[in-house]
Amino acid sequence: MIKRWYQKIISLDAEVNKLLHFVEKFAQRDARVLDVGCGYGRYLVPLKKKGFDVLGVDKNPKIIKENIEKGINCISLETFSEATSTFDIIICSHIIEHFRPEELLTFLNFYLSRLEKGGYLIIATPLYSDYFYDDFDHVKPYHPLGLQMVFGQQQAQVQYYSTHKLEMKDIWFRKSPFMSTFHRAKLFKSAMTRILQMYDLLMCLLYWGSFRLIGRKDGWVGVFQKC
């Protein structure tokens, strides 16, 4: 029972609810929503239930097949590239940190060309932390101000500029509990493993008990409007 509660508490995530809130805040009910790298539909399912016209894009055939079987509109990158549909909202959740800067510019330019003028790009991404590179293919953490330098209307002194212009409309910084990191006992079970688990559990309880005030900022969700 303790193990189940431990896993449940440390897996609580406010980010999904915040991103969904931003979609509802900025989109009309008849808005067309595109989720890039949609996975198994953690955004598509609730948005579809709320009446939004949703489409997911993913490169994994197994994920696409399962989404279609669940009644979620989901297509491959190749199919999407051949289409000409445009969207009012584009979601990029935990995507941009997997690209180098020049690759990211090409990637975002492609999808921004499918975003209606006045539409919104919603990005969720991690900041740098002790565990950022735990994900093997994380390349670089991106800050919202960094994106504004490339996609903003002011000409900052950077190497890359986009032909698409974005204006930040809202932002939320994610906080997470002060979890233990870089301990041998995290990888090999020992007497210390249980102590670290208890520490992490207490930090999670402190985090949620303080209404997420006591924690470290390790990510953000930003809303950008296409000018």
C-alpha cells in the first residue's frame, strides 16, 4: 500500500491541466487543434470530450494505430506533410528540447506555416535541471526569452531568425518537488534506497501541501500568438 501511494504521489502532474486550461482560455469551441508528437492522446482525449476538433501527429505507427482504435484522429508525419489543413491551436508538448537550434527553427517554421494568423502555439518544455539529461535524446533546454529572440518582432542579436513572428501571451512555470538525485541507491537497491524513497515522499507531500509553492522550477508552458 505504501509503495502504491508513493508512486501515485510522485507521479502527480499539474502541467497537463495547465496546458488544457490554456487551450480553453485562448481557443473558441470550434477551434481546430493540432497536437504535434501527440503520444497516446493525453491532450487529445480530454480536448475531444470538450468538443474541440482535434488531430494528432506522431511518427510511431503503433501509437497511431492505437489512437485510431480509440477513436482519436491521428496521422503520420508523412500524411500530415501531404495535407494542407491549417489550425487555430498547435500544441508542442515536450518536443522542442529534442532539437538543436537550427533543427528547431526548421521544425517550428514548418508547423507555424500551418497555424492561422492570430492562432496560438502552446509549448510545454523542461528547463535545465539535475535530471534534464536523464532523457537520452534531450539535446538542449530552451527558455521562453530565447524563443522570443528568434520569433519575436524585435531583431535580437542571434544567428537565427524566423519569417514567422510570435508574441507571447501567457506563461506558467512548472515546479516539481525537491527530489533526490545522483545517488547510487537510486540505481542499486540498498538500505539507503528506502531512506531516499521516504525523503522523496516527504518532499512530494511538502510540495503538494504547500499548494506547489515549495519546489524547484524545472519547466514551463507558454502561449504564443502568431502575428
